[in-house]
Amino acid sequence: MMQNMMQGWNFYNMPFGGGWFTGMGGTFFLVLIAWSLYWKGMALWHAARRGETVWFVALLVINTVGILEILYLYVFSQKQHPVHDK
């Protein structure tokens, strides 16, 4: 009975069963993970060094494939230049 049930399954077309994960889909998935981890690590490190607890927690919890992290690094965490009166 169990053998009859298993005949209908094609394990090579399942997401992590073999064929899909080792092909282009798997490569894209691994590149996406590396991209996201790089930007998340950089943003978390900068937020921790600057003592920005709210940003640190937001960056840790919210997963945006690096978009929020890049915005934080290049837009929101820019140092404010002091205004010099002459």
C-alpha cells in the first residue's frame, strides 16, 4: 500500500528534494541568502556601534532581503555635519 502511494511522488521536482535545489533555483536561493546576510551584518554592526537600539531591533527582526539594511546604511545613518557659523 505504501509503495503505491509513493509512486505518484516525484522527489526531484520538490523544492528541497534534489533537482530544484541543486539547479538554478538553489543557486539563486544561496546567493540571496549570502546577499541578505552581508547587508544585515553590516547594518547590525553599525547600529550597535552607534548605540541605536531601535534600529538594531528593527533590522534584526524585519527581513527585507537587504533593502532596509542598505537604506539604513546609506540614508538614515549618515552623520550629521555640524553647522559652522562664520
